[in-house]
Amino acid sequence: MKIIIAKNYEEMSQKAAEIFEDAIQKNPKIVLGLATGSTPVGMYEHLAEAHAKRGLDFSGVQSFNLDEYVSLAPEHPQSYHYFMNENLFSKVNIQKENTHFPAYNEEKPEESGARYDEAIEEAGGIDLQVLGIGQNGHIAFNEPAEQLSVATGLVTLTQSTIAANSRFFDRVEDVPKQAISSGMGTILKARKIVILASGADKKDAVAKLLDGTKVTTQWPVTLTLLHPDVTLIVDEAAAGK
Ligand code: F6R
């Protein structure tokens, strides 16, 4: 794991955006794995700026988001569709049909996600994946547990994640209880992974990565220690410095 310690959120975002900009320039048909949440917002801002100022071209780029809530319509301001549109897609020239989100299959809930993993395979696999980390070490919505799912599918959010995500909703009761999340296998199949973490509340999860000696499903992000090409970009607060 390559480790980059940035001074603050801004520097973390900039370094992450540089990696993405470079990768898109080298491969204009790149398949990106994207995350929502507060962590990648700054990186998306830099990428939008790279498009506006330097003409960074997203017209051949495909994207697969990590997750989406089950009960929110794509137009809902807290849905991840909406988030991506607001923070990146509407600001660059990505083609809407090239952007993908996992979807809930109402008729066969247990099959929700299977089609998504196939679509990723059909696109040639994810070349570059960005990940944020939950305070509890989750990635996508793979919450700490004795067992973690390999494939993309339906997940029930833990109380700690519902509490953490309630900052985006008027009331904690409004936070959806279920989501479709990329599985650990789906994430670990990406050719390159960039993990971002900013702020002292990510310190415990980041410490497990910095230690680097053990993997455990109780801190799902530690499974990325098994991946051959991971760059961790953390600010000083998240690094515990
Ligand atoms: C979002 C996602 C989540 C977040 C994590 C951190 O697509 O998959 O795992 O990356 O919850 O969220 P923030 O960045 O808001 O601290």
C-alpha cells in the first residue's frame, strides 16, 4: 500500500484528483468506480475544474458507483444519483448512459446487485476505484461483521452508519435502512484503488491500514491490504498526527 499523508482535506483532494486526471488522460475510455459521501467532494470539484480549465474529457469515461439507497428515488436530494449529478456529472461531459448505479430488484430482492456485477464485467472491469471509509471501517456499505459479501447486493445499514448519515437528513428516522452495496469482491477486483480519509473521526480505521499487518472483517477496509495496487491518501488529522 502506497501511503500519502496530506496536510489537510484540500491537499488530500488535490492529490486524489491528480491521480484521476492522469488516469483519464492516459485512458480516455477508463472505467471508474466512484464513491459518494463528504470525502470525495473536493476531488470531484478539482476534476470539474480540470474539465472546465484544461478540457479534461469525460466523453468516453464509464462510471460505476459503489452504492445507492433502496427507498430513495433518483431525484431525491439525498440519493446518490442526485449527489453524483450535483457534484460531478452535471459539471463534466460524461454521458449519462455511461454512468451506473446498483439498483434494487423489487421482484427478486435477493438478486439485487447480481446484474450490476455483470455490467461491470461487461464494461471490462473497474480500472480505478475511489473509496471513502466509514468511521467503523466500512467501505461502500460493507459494515463490520463476521462475514462480508463478495458480490453486490442488498444490505441493512448499522445503527452507527444510520447515525453518521443522519447529518444529511432532517431526522434520523428519514435515513433509509437499506441500500444496494458493491460487495467486497466487486471492490477488490478493481485494478487500482485510491482510499481517501480526512478528519480525526477516521483515525481508528486509518490506524488499521497504517499498521498494515492484519486483515479483519470487523474493519472491512483492512481487506484492501490484500490488494496489490492501493494508494491511501489521508490528511494529518485522519493519520492521527
Ligand atoms: C459512499 C460510501 C461510503 C462512504 C463512507 C464515508 O459511496 O460508499 O462507504 O465512503 O461512509 O463517508 P464520508 O465520506 O461522508 O465520511
